[in-house]
Amino acid sequence: MSFSVVEFYGQNSRYACGYCKQSNSCYSNGMWAHRLTCQDYQELIDRGWRRSGCYCYKPVMDVTCCPSYTIKCDALNFSLNKSHKKILKRLHKFLRDGKRDPTDTTGALGTSEEDSTEDNESFEHMEVPSMEPHPVDQDVMDVMELGEANPKHDRPSEHTVESESGGSNVPKHAASAIENFPKHSTESNITNQPKKAKLMRIERKREKLQKKGLSDAEIENMMKSSKGSSSSKSPKKTLEEFLAECPQESDKPAHRLKIVTLPTAGAKFKESLHDSYALYRKYQTAIHNDPPGAIEEYLDFLVKSPLKGAQGYGSFHQQYWLDDRLIAVGVIDVLPNCVSSVYFFYDPEFKFLSLGTYSSLREIAYTRSLHSKYPNIKSYYMGFYIHSCPKMRYKSNLQPSYLLCPETYTWHPLDKTVLAKLDAHKYSRLNDDAEAQDANHTTEQDVKETLVLTGRSYTTYAEYLTMVDADEDVPSMAEYARLVGKSCAKKMMLYKI
């Protein structure tokens, strides 16, 4: 069985926040993952951890300026809203005729929707500690391979697939101005256009029936019958049915969209590496006004991954190809219980297509497709929900969604009750049961049973203490075990020099 190997850094304190822009207000705990099984990472993100390349971090929720709550969407019961349908129809129309509606300003530069959707994950704003991870000798790494993986564990097979949410948060003063803005005639005409069009259709139908010689009473009865028939509810179209309306090759569309999922460790991914890096540079410069970083930074940030596991699990890039041009990339992790969105970047030239939201819908559909074969995969993880940062609240538009309680690590619906708690206090214990505790909490005995990797062997922490004089290390070990939880503490190997 393959083991995880991690190196605990402890708390990284008082660094700059990428959300509220304070210079020394962020607090988190961090560790470097030399290797990480997909099962262990699944358990870690269910305790509030996330990864940036091989660096894993967990915000100190009750201290940091912008508490970051782990959020997941119930992919199986996900329901499209009107905004999602509009985005899908707009993109399909663009593929069909190749034209952009000149009156459509959705997703234009400066709007809130796509300014937020690029941040599928918040680690872009993390400051990774300057200390370098200690290299682990290959002989030590060999210790981790202790046999075959559990054959009873459900695993998705290798996959290649073809084929965020963008809510707008209006400040109170702006909302008030909009509400009190005078309703002039042009606005009134726009509002009444759908009603007028419907009345005109009814009138034309009446005229046709009159020409056929029907009496007014007969026409009235026919109109009532037609109204009753049309009012019966028809089944709602699913996400998959909407996506299936994407123009096909046989339709001879103006553009062709192809989505390809590639493991980041594969040979095919390397063939398109320079394309994805060039797109990332363009995105960072135009959207974040950041100087383009070297390719090594891109590799460390979005390509390198510590995840190891059965075939089909791990880290992937979903590439969006418009004809022969790469226009967007979604970085995802496929884990035993979920698809976890890591990051998304796109060509700013196609901002009007709301690609951030579109990618979220595609990733939810991808999660559902995996579930059909592997029932354990049910959720779509969206990284962190930061209620104190209005720009990041768009993730609540994907429903039903749930937030992780930072104290009991239980899931709670992102509904009016939870939102009211976060409106009142940016840090909140979401679990109302005062008696509820972390089911995976560690005891003193659990700390003693924590695994330690040193030299060419591994042992328990209790045994390790008999070999070295490390009494001062006990507090940090207890903190590490508490943060990763009892289960991971007893199976992940904590690397000691």
C-alpha cells in the first residue's frame, strides 16, 4: 500500500490577505506533501485543508481576517437556475453562428461575475513559507511501497472526456440607487415587451380563427382549452440535456468546442504544456494585473501534484479547445468521494462567454458522469467560500451546497440560516448542537501512535521519542495530529530529518 509523506511547518502567521488586502492579517497552518494518497487528501479537505501544488494549508479560522469555509455542491441533486441556462444558451449560440450579441454586456471587463469566477480556489493569495521542503532520499521513499493497493476500493478508470458560478453582489448604496432610479418610458417599454409580444400572438390567433368562420364563443372555448394544455408542467431539462444542445459537427457550426481531460503526469499533457502556460500568462496579466511568472512558478502552482493513487484518481487539466485554440483550462483533482476544483483560467478575449460559470457546470456534469460508474463520487468541491468577501459569494449560486463547520467538521446547508450566522459573525461554529464534537479528534494516546518517517524506516512517535531527545517537539506533534485528525495521523508518515 502507498503511504503519504508530509512535512509539518506549523503556523504561518500575519501575512498579506488577497481578499481584504490587509498586509498582515492572515493566519494558516501549513505542511509540504512529498506524497499524498488520494484517500488521505480526501480526508484532509474534509477537515478544511487545501493544496497549492505540493503545499497544503489550513486557515486558522477564528483568527484570520477572512475565514474560509470549505464548500461542496451536491452534484447529484444540482439544479440549474435561469442565469445558468442563459449562459449555456449564449455559448451555444456563439458556437452556432460565431457572433456575439452586441447588446450583451454579461462578463464584460469590470463586471463582478467573471472577476470572481476565476478564483475557483483561494491559494493564489496564499504566501507559501520560504523554507524549502527537505528532500526525501529515494531509499526512504521506497519504504512507502508496502504492497498492492486495496483491491476492494472502488476506483474510476482512466478517462478522456470531450465535450464559477458568477453571481453579482451589489453594494447596499448601489442597490438603493437602483431601486430609487426613476422609471422612464424606455425602461417601461423594455419591461413590457414580453407581455406585448404575448398579447400580439393571442390576437393573431384570434384573427386566424375568425377567418375560419368560428364564432366568438367557439374561439373563447378553444383559447381556454389551449391555455389549460400549455399550463401543464413539463419535465425540467437536466444539466446534461442542456449541454447536449451544444452544436455538433453535423450542424456545421461556426466554431467547435472540445473539452479534453488529461492527467498532469501524462505524455499528452506535456505536448500542450506551452499552450497552457502561455494562456496562464495572458490570464494573469490581463485579469489579475500580475507580472507574468516563469514557467517554473506555473509548474509549482498548477501542474505539480503530490497525489498518488489508483488509476483514474489524481490531478487533471480539463482543456477547452475552441477549434484549434486553447481558450480555458480547469485544474481539478479526482478523489474517492468527489471532484475537487483547484483553479480555472481562461483567455480574457472570451470573457463575454462567462467561461468560469460554464466550467463549473461542466465540472458538475463530469462529477455526475463519474458517479454513474463509481457511486462514491457524489460531490463537487469548490474550494473555499468566503462570506466576508462579497466577490467570493458567487459560489453559493450552485445549489444545493454545504459548508464545513470549522469545529465539528460536519456539513451544513448553505441556506438562510447559515447566511444569517455569517452576516452576524464572519467566524461561526455552524453546528448548533453545543454537545457535538469532532468525531475524528485525537487523544494523547493517538499522538503517541502518530507515524514518523526517519532514516530508512518508520515508527510510531512514542518509539521515536525513545531514540532521540525531542521533548520540546511534543506540542507541535500534538498540534499536527489535531489538525490532520486521528485517521490521517495514524497512516500518514510525518517526515523527520
